[in-house]
Amino acid sequence: MYRNYVIIVAGGTGSRMGSDIPKQFLLLKGLPVMMHAIYAFHQSTSSPEIVVVIHPSLCDDWSELCKMHAFSVPHTVINGGSSRFESVKKGLAAIKSLEAEMRHSLIAVHDAARPLVSPTLIDETYKQAARTNAAALAKPSTDSVRIVIGNRLKNNAFPRSNVYLMQTPQTFNGAILYEAYTGVDGSSFTDDAAAVEKKGYPITLVDGDTRNIKITFPEDLRIAEILLEQGVLSRASDDAQ
């Protein structure tokens, strides 16, 4: 039997949003973006213990937001690092202090800026990780793809059927994820699956969802609002009533 955890990474400042407010704190249908993500894990049948990693300068702001919105979902707040990799590493260290045998745990890593992930998809990554040790949400590319070489003067077509776009959560056996983040330079890793793969472990791809968007630009927030208005996902706003 595994013990489930999730590390929700919320250390970014969201400069591409063109806002003084970090994107994970922007309001989406009356609640901060990050609260929607936390609700999704809280409502999943996997019911993981939630570790939220926030930049130290934002911890007081998060505490105030929780009071303002009467946010009562149990979670542990950890100070983040200077990069996403370092923030996940700090989250793992916090879990390590609670879990003597990391191999008996399953740990998901999720971006706080993905508020529309469904509990069903979350549960599927935990199920697959229990079977194969490493599972990540991904969706096939619907666009044509070209590989750029050097200064872009040379580029080649690449079969889009072989291209998958990664999403979160990405869920792993705890011992494997901890190993992947120990004693390595994470500057070249764009996600957790890349770090785990570097250690030689295969990644099981779980079908993602086009609605599991990452809030990066202002238009992404508007798209997320439309999806919520259409009743695609309404969990957080319903629970907040």
C-alpha cells in the first residue's frame, strides 16, 4: 500500500502575465488559480497529502488569501527555491522527513498554474505510477511540427504523430523521484519526467486533456473562465459556496 503525496509548485512570479500579482494568485471565478488546483487533488480518490511550495516572499500573501477565502483544505507550505527544480527538491526533502521509506510512497508534481486538471486524471496518474513507477499526463500534438537546427535557417518536418505535449501532474514512486533529484544539476530539465528519464527509468504516458491548460498569458485566464462557465469543471466555486 502506497502513501500518496503531491507537490504543488507555486514559486513563479508570472512575469509573462503582465501583472504585479503572481499568476497562481490571480482570481479565477472568484478564487485564486492555485486554490482550484489544490481542490482537484483534495477531491481525488487518491487523496494525497498536499505540499505547496511557494517562494518565501509570497508565503505571507498566500496565508492572507487563505484567510480571505476561508480556504480550509489541509496542506503544508514549504519555502521554494530559485528555480522549479530547486522548489521540487525542497518539496521532496519535506516529504522525506515524513516518509522514512520513500519507495512506499507515490509523489505527484503539479504546476499551481494548471487549475483545471480533473480529479479523474489525477487518479489515473497515481494508478499508473503504482504499476510502472513513473506516469505523466501528455497529449498528442495537433499541430504540424518542425525541428529547428542552429539559427533556424535549417529546419526539418517531423511527424506530429510522434510528438506529445507534456502536462502535469507527473507522478512517480517516491524513491525514484527522490533519486532523480539528488546530486544532479537540474538546469537542463524542463519537467520531472525528464529528470526521472535521465536516471534510466521509462515514463508511462497517460492521456491528458486539452482543457488542462497552464495559465501563462492573460488570454489563458480568460479561456479558463469560459471553461468554468460552461460547467466543464466547477468544483472549487461550488465548494466555496
